[in-house]
Amino acid sequence: IEICALDGEFGSYGCSEDWTETEFNYNILRERDGKRPLLVGDKIITLEKGVASISKIMFTDNSKWLRGKKFRLGVKAMQNGENIKEGRSQPFRVKDNRGESYQKHYPPYLNDDVWRLEKIAKDGEFHKRLSNHGIHTVKDLLKLL
């Protein structure tokens, strides 16, 4: 079977379990212009006794750019001859983690950079002034305090 990314709104309206192969293929999502393929990894897997394990598959983009802000995973049979209906998952969001490294810590650690404290923005005015005075970590600030 082939695994693909579908629009999260596919099948949300009307008869949600009754679609044609053309409708399914129309709702398969492709990467945005200038981006990597939307799904990477083992997109083609083999069923053994009707069961398969997906071990390496990853979305390379978040789902914010979709109108409904959700994806679905879809599966379709690769072999012709048998009339096998496509399948799909429940809708879900894909979030990115780009901002996680800039999060504030609570409680702050002594070795944290001083900008991890509340009200101090990284490379902001307070951060620059503290850095100019040799205060780079929470520990440095506490010593001065």
C-alpha cells in the first residue's frame, strides 16, 4: 500500500465514507512550492496477513497552511486487479517545533541564559543592557541582586 497525506477536510461533508477513487486522488496533498516533499520516509509498505507497521514516516511541513489546519493520512492499494477501497485516518494537526528552543523555563535554572527569564526578550533591550554589564546567566543576575 502507499501512504499519502490528505486534506483534513476530506470526507467531512456529506457521506463521509462514500468517495470515489478520483475524489480520493484529488484530496492527496503535494508539497508547497519550493518546499521538500510533504511526507518522507517509508511511504510504500507491504501488508502481511492484512497488517503492516509504519516505522519511518515524517511530515516536513506543518498543517497551518491548510484551510482546516489539519491533515489526514491516506492509504491506497498499489496492485491493480482487485477493487480495494482507499482508507484514511481521523484528521489531526501537525505542529512544528521551531520555537521550542526559545521557550522560557519555569522555574529557571541557574545556568540558563538570562533571556529565559520572564519579561526579558532574547536580544531585546534588557538582554543587551545586562550583557553589557557581564550578566549572561540567571546565576550572574542573582549574584548581583
